[in-house]
Amino acid sequence: MPEMSDDMDEPQTGRQRLLAALTRPGSRGQLTAAILLAVVGFAGVVQVQSTEENDVYAGARQEDLIQLLNSLGLASQRAENEIAELEQTRSSLRNNTDSRRAALEQARQEANVLGILAGTLPAVGPGVLITVEDPTGGVGTNQLLDGLEELRDAGAEAIEINDTVRVVAQTSLQQGDDGGIVVDGQLLTPPYTIEAIGDSHTLADSLDIPGGFTDGIEEVGGNVVVKELTTVEVTTTRDPTQPEYAEPVETE
Amino acid sequence: MIAGLGLLVGIILGLMLQPEVPLWLEPYLPIAVVAALDAVFGALRAFLDGIFDDKVFVISFISNVLIAALIVYLGDKLGVGGQLSTGVIVVLGIRIFSNVAAIRRHIFHA
């Protein structure tokens, strides 16, 4: 505790003493004072800085703080609502994408099926390879058409003749002028090879029935060899034809 | 002269180092600084009165700081830390004012 005496009857005045202390490098007392003042200055500055750093709300009144807290709570609630909304949007979008992907997949499969049926896509699978030799020139459209019908009846899914013509719904057969058969406008000459994809056993059997395809060919002097294969490649394709007159009927 | 330099050195050190106040010291530092300021003004007044004694200054400085910290600590423990801190600040403030008034009379004779 510093002294508190207040008497002013000193020979030297306080002002003179202060001036003397400021002009002379001081005594032991001044050194002590210097150390303690350094401590005070250091602590004071540190305290001021730490106060400036983190005490934005230290001086605020209670009501202000409550209001602040309330508004922060509201803001966070709003943000949470927004998050929930966005998550919902995201999940619905994801569902959308999923269903669209499923629809696309289905459409693609359907396109594949239809493409094979319409002959626009090459196909591969088990089936039969039929070779028809015609040394006498007796094999005509009747016999060939018979064979194709038998194959279709037996469930052939893709049929190709001589690796050049794909047999589809619109395929037409015509007798060639100088032998051979015109299929879809292309002249085919013997020997004819017919590749059909389907259940190979059923297809082979269907051709062998009495009075059927094989019999018919042999009747006119031809020769039939049927091979059951595990992979038959039908590589010929047709360009899809746009129907000119027929239009799909709208179904509800 | 050296005393003034000491104060300057302390302030510059604090500005340059920018130390973090340890958490346990945080409630005591403000009060301790005010108590130390009281000791400093008291010493300046004693010096102007011609009765300055460095031993007394050191002891008053340390005891001021310690007592201030102790009161705050006690207040915290008793659950009246805020009020007690305010009380200490008020008392120290009054003492600083009276000391500064005496110093003013010495320097300006007014």
C-alpha cells in the first residue's frame, strides 16, 4: 500500500523531483519501478487484446442476448427446414432418375426384341443350318416357302437365306426367270443355305415330318442336310421400313 | 527515466508477443491490472511527496495484485464473483482518482 501522507512542507517540490528523475538515469528505486511498470504494461496490453478478441457479447444486456439467441435459433431452424426440403428434392430426383433409367432399360430391351423380329439387328443363338442342294433345278418357291413356314411354326426367331437375305414379315418369294428364287428382289441360286435361330431340336424335327419340307425337296429331286448348331449367326440386317399407309391405332 | 522505459518495454513486449491469456487466469487478470495500476499511482504520488520507497512499492504492488485476485476467487466460490469484482473495481477506482488528484496538485499546483 502506498503512503498517504499529504503534508506539503518539503524543501523540494514534487515537480522538481519528477524532473530530476526524468533527466537522470535513476537509482535502485527507479529500476524496481521500471520492472513493475513493465509488468503492468505487459499485463494491461495482454488483457486489452484478449478483451478485444473474444468479448463481442460481453457487454450486451440480457434481453439483447436472449433476442440474439432467439434469432439464431430461428435461423438455424430455417436452415434445417431448407436442408430437409433439399434432401426431399434430391431423393425425388433420384427416384426420377431411377424410374427413367428403368424405363430406358425396358425400352432398350423392347427395341432389341423388335429389332430381332423386324430384322434390323444381327442375331446370334442356337439353331439350325439347312443346306438345300438342287441338282435338277426342281426346288422352287413352293418348297422354300413350305420350309420357311415350318421353321416359323417351330418358333424360329430369326431366319436368313444364303447369308444375303433376312426373312421377316414382309419377305416375298418369287420364282426366278432362269432358275433360282428371287427373295425380296434378290436372286438366289442353289445351293440354298437357310440359317434359323430357335430351339434347334424343334426346328430340325419340324422339317423332318412326313410330307414336310425334307420330303417335299426330295420329291423334286433335291437334297436336304439339316445341322443342329449351338450358335448360329444371322448377320444380315434390313433397313426398317416406314409404313406408308398403316398407322398405329391409339390405345387408351 | 528508466521507469518510463520499463513501462514502454512492457507495452511493446505485450504487443509483439500477443500471448493467449490462460483460461485459469482470465477472471483475475483484469482486476489484477487495475490493482497494479492503483499501486503504481500510489507510488508516483509517494515519489512526488518525497517519501517513495522501492521496498514499499514492491510490497504494495504484489499485495494489491494478490488481494484483488483473492477477492475475485473468493467471490467466484461464493457465487458473488460479479458483484465482488465490481466492488473491488469501484474501491480501486476511487483510490486511483484520489491519488491522481494528489499527483495533479503536485505537478500543476492546482
